[in-house]
Amino acid sequence: MNRQVTPTPEARLSALDYFFRALFVFSLLLYGVAIYDNLAHDFTSISTYSYLLHLVAVGLLCPSLLVVSGLIIWRVPGNNVGRFMLLLGLGALGWQFSYDVGSPEMEFVLKFLFFIYWFGLAFPSLIYLMLSFPSGHIYPPGWAPWVWGFAIIKFVGTVLELVTVAPGDPIAAIVFGERANLFFMPTLRPFAFVIIATIGSNGLWYLLGVLAGFVSLVLRYRNSSHRERQQIKWVVWSFALLTLSALFVALITVVGFITNPSAGDATGALFFVAILIVIFSIGISILRYHLFDIDLIIRRTVTYTILGLLLAMVYFASVIVLQQLFATVTRQRNEFITVLSTLVIAALFIPLRNRIQRAIDKRFYRKKYDAQEVLTKFAETVRDETDLETLSQELIHVVNETLQPRSVTLWLKKPDDRH
């Protein structure tokens, strides 16, 4: 009898899969070169804070992007999410080089090529990742030709922007420093503003792509399976944390620079942690989304975020108001007010958390909330009720309300039935 051989996953790999696997190996080698370049570079000219952020980028962000993208490329062949993350990781790695090769002209060329890669391909990969997450294919499928057109225009727009940059432009100091643009094209200079505002690195074209990415995620969520919805929730949760951390860092930085110049700097690590959460959330959603209950994580995150804000408001309001009242009466401040406010916060924590949790469950998780309510009532009935017929009817009601089956049949064993 002939035996049908099932092809192994390796046999089904495409040429693109092999290319990105080779590119991942190359990125690891390039990361080693970046480490060597950083060890040989003199960082005495930059601030301690900038140096620490640089270390975080080299030691955490870049390897995290590379490792997560490599796992997806190896474990889920053909999924473009890992490929776009690898392109982004290579771009992040490119920022860590000094490009000091001994020749000013060669250094300029290397930086020029890197900025074309970063703004033309790596940075837009965020958009392509949103459009293809989590299956790796553009959604809706009819958008694929438009996405290809967007990518071509974005890449060409980046090149046109860089060849029109002149000394004194905002981007010139970042790209070229004090050097003149070796690839400057004077004939395109009159159109520089239009290029930068529309199809340039951060122009309107890029913002339209970001908007299309969000629309794609919403449409995919509404028309996807339960598995894809759970995967999308991971990314939405992580991006929500990133947004909150960015707002918090911006707020603390403004307040910090008003009162203490170093106060805002100390919060920068929070933003990097949020970026790491986004990276690992994408990896978990693709590789191991079923190991964790994302709904529970979202509920807890929302609950404790609201709880933390409310308790902080109560704490600061109570301290300020009570200290003002005490100072008006006694003409001095009292540390007992702070201790009293702390005790009030501790007393409010559990009841306020329970109220917030019930409100969130009732508003956003109505089915689970109703099921919990039914089970709670059934537990009370079982504790107090002794009539078998009443308990049977109540049990059938609970099963209908919580599981919602097509039909329910209850079988009760008779006392004299031994089978």
C-alpha cells in the first residue's frame, strides 16, 4: 500500500522565508558590530541621561525587536508580521552606529542610505504591520494594490525629501550635521516644502497610512474569528499603555522642567518600558496568545488605572485641603495630615476597587457579569433551598443563562438505582 508523505514545514518554505531568515542571521551579526562600535565610541560629549537611553536602546529595544521578529519568522513561516518587525528592528539598530569610518564623504553616504532605509522602509513598516496583523495578510484584501502604491510613493517621497534638504532646514542637522548635502538637487529645491508636507518622512501621506492601519484593525476585528480578536486585543492593550505612558511622560516632563530640570528625564524609562510591552505583546499574540487571558489583563489594567487616578486625586486633594485648614487654624503644617490621608487611601482601596470592577464588568463585559450574578444567586439558593424540584428548576435556569445551550436535560439518579 502506498504511503502518502506529508511535507514538512521546511519543505513548504518560500524563497522569501529563506531570505528573511538569512536577514535575521545578518541582523544578529550587525548587532554584534553595533556593540563593538559602541564600546569603541567616546560618549563623554553627551549627557548622562542621553547615554542611559542609548544603553537601553542598544541593550533592550534592539535585541527585543530582533528576537521577537526572529521567533515569528521561524515559528510562523509566511507571516509578514515578523518580517515587518525585523525591518523595524534593523532600522532601530541603524540608529546605534556612529558611522565614523574615517572618511567624511563615506560617512555622509552611509548616513544618507540609512535615512532612506529608515524613513522609506523601516518606519513605514509600522503601518504595514497594522494592516497585516495578525494573519500577515493585508486586510481588507482589496487594499493590497493600494498598499503597494502607498509603499512606492512613500519610498520615492523619502528620497526626494533628502535630495532637497539644504543647510538650515530642520532635518538637515539630524541627517547631515554641519556638512553640505552631497546629493543636493537645486532644481527640486522650490518643491521642498510641498514634498516634505505631503509625501516626505513625516508628511500627510504617512498620517493617512497610520489612519488606514487603525481602520484596518477595526474592520478586521469586526469580521474576524475569536482567535484573531484575542490577538488584536493584545496589541490594542499594549498600544493603549504606550499612549498613556507617553501622555504621562509629557505631563511629568513639563511639570519637571518647571520645578526641577532633571524630574522629566527620570520618567523616560517608563516610555521605553511601554515600547518593550508593545514588542512582547505582538510576539505573545502571534506565538502564545492562548496562554494568557487578555480579557482579564485588560479588565485589571483599566480597573487599576482608574483606581490609581482616583486615589491619587483623593490623596492630594485631602492633603492640600486639610493642610490648608490646619495651617489656617494653627499657623503651621502637621505631618499627621499626610499619615491620615494615607490611612484614608488604604481604607478606600478595596471597596473602591470592587465598585470600579463591577461598573466595568457591567458596562463592557455584560455577559460575564450577568453569568456571575446568576451563579451568585444560585449559590444562595442551594444554601437555603431543600426542595429537590426547586433546585432542579434553578439548575436548569442557571445552565440556560450562563452557557445558553440549545436544549437542557437534567438526569437525576434514583436512590434505589445502582447503575
